[in-house]
Amino acid sequence: MVNRGFSREEYLKLSEEEKYIKLSSSESERAEELFKKTLKVDLHTHIYGSVFFEWNKEKLALVHQMGVEGCFEAVPALSENFAESMNLLGKYLTITEKEPSLIPAYTADDIRKAKKEGKHAVLFQLEPNTFGRNLDRVEIAYGHGIRMALLAFNTRNYIGDGIAERTNAGLSYLGLELVERMNKIGMLIDLSHSGIQTCLDAIEHSKEPCVFNHAGARALNPPCKRLREDGELQAIAEKKGLIGISGIPNQLSFDVDQGIEDHLKHINYCVNLVGIDHVAIGLDNVFRDQVAGHRKTAASRNFEKSGIQLKGDYLFGIEGPHEWKNIVRGLVSEGYSDEEIRKIIGENAMKIIEKVIG
């Protein structure tokens, strides 16, 4: 399945049947049953629009269509200013608390409650972290609902290097202390945008499993620094961590035609490399034209230094999080068992959430 020459505008007019992976009648019924019955978790969401905030009834309807019970929503204060991140978190929390079909979530049981009640649990993560040099902010952020934080976002901060840096320095002493603080309070450590040595240091130093919550295998697209090398993937799996496979254009592939098959290739690669128990989903996509937004902000977000080439306009079959169901169809088409699919789309994520957060 490729873009087949459709522009994004033409793609949006296609029916669900035309967009989705083709299955036999029995396979389709199986995929539908798995999607409905399995508790699903997306480890990295932007249901509130990421850096381009947008929320209305249409977006809520897309969250319902997405059908995921556990959304780990990023709070994207790219300024890395703590007050700004807490203000944005407050905005997100207000929406979550006021909307009857959403539940602010702080533990694994909150996600289970959402599944039981037919609702969507929203947990929150800092991307990037905004702690600066004041690690007491870890406790403050936790008290306001933050349950995961990224260590370094592309560029260097007080904690360590990002993937877009000229050098490959590891964690600073402050970074080592931050890992300990996050372990102690029960906050997941995300390494998706962090430099290689920063990641390896954090994985080694952490007493709890860490995550690449929206990433993929660099072996499948070597120029893209946002993807992780085999040694990093193996290291995180050895410490019982997780790799959330992303669904963002122009990272999994630099082909002009990109689609759900690229997402599945990265799942397959990681499963073969580190085992089914260490692979999950963290799409990182939005309910709008993501590539257009990236093209507007590419310079300020260090895309070129991150090795990202904005060649494709969208991902066919997973253009937005509302097409999450196609992941399940894809896993069925790839020959995964029901047990394996349940692990990838929810159980693995729930296991690490319960262990680290509670």
C-alpha cells in the first residue's frame, strides 16, 4: 500500500475501505473484535493539537473514532519554560475534566476505568522537560499530573544532549540526579529525542524501565537521527523498557509515498530484534496536516540537524490518530496472533505504566 498518487486532499475524500489494509472477511471480523475488546494505549499523543492548539467538537469526535482508552498526551512547551508548561497543562486538564467522555488519568487503574466506562483516559507527559536546573520542579509537575518526561529534546539542555547536537555527550551530573528523582517519585523517563549516549546513560543509571515512546528503527532509515540504533533498542529492552513505534510522516521513511506499511515494518523489525514484549505504539501524529506544520517550523525545530527530510505529504492508511484501527488490521495482515496483538496495542504499555507509575 502506497499513496498511489493521491494528494492529501484527495486521500481525505477516500472511504475508510479505500484507506484501510485489505483483509478477508474473517480477518476483518477478527481485527474488529480485537480493536473493540482490547484495552489500547498510545504512548505519545497530540489530541489537543501539539504546538498548534486546537480543540472543538470535531476533534472530540475524532478522539472517539481513534478508540484508544489510554492516551499519553504531550505538553509541548518548546520554550522549555516551566511556567509555560504548567499553564498549558492546566489548559489541557480543564478540557479533560470538563468533557464527560474524557478522564484525567494518573495510574493504570484510571485507564482500566476508562475502558470499563467506554471513555478515554488522558495521562500527561512533558515534551520537552521544563525542569531546567531546579529539580524540585519534578515534584511540582508530578503534583499537577505529569507522569512522564523527556530528558532532552533535540538540542542540549542541563540534563544531556539531544539527537540534533554536534556532539554526543551523555548525561550530566544533574541529569543523573534527575533520573533518580523521576525513579523515586514514579515518573516514566522518555528518551525519544535524546542523544545516543544520553539515552544509554539514562538506561544504565535508571532503576526503572525507560521508554522510547515515539520512535522506530534507524536501521530502516539510516539518515534519520530521530530513529534509534540497534544498540539503543537492545539496551532499553534489556532493562525491560519499551519502544513505542511512531506514525509520523518523514521519519519512518523518506520515500515520497509513505504509509501504514512503513509503520508495520518498524514494528516487525523491533519485534524481531528485541522481542514482542518490548514493542508498543506511540504515534505522535495529529488531527490536521502534520507535514504542513512541520514545513512551517522546520528551522526552529532543528529538523535538518535531526536528519529529517520532509519529502512525503502524509502517511497513507494512518494519516491521523483517528485511523488507529488500521494498526490492528495491519498486525492481523502481518500474521501476529491475538495474544501478540494485544501486547503491542496495549498490554505492554499497561505493564510498564503499572510498574513505574502505579
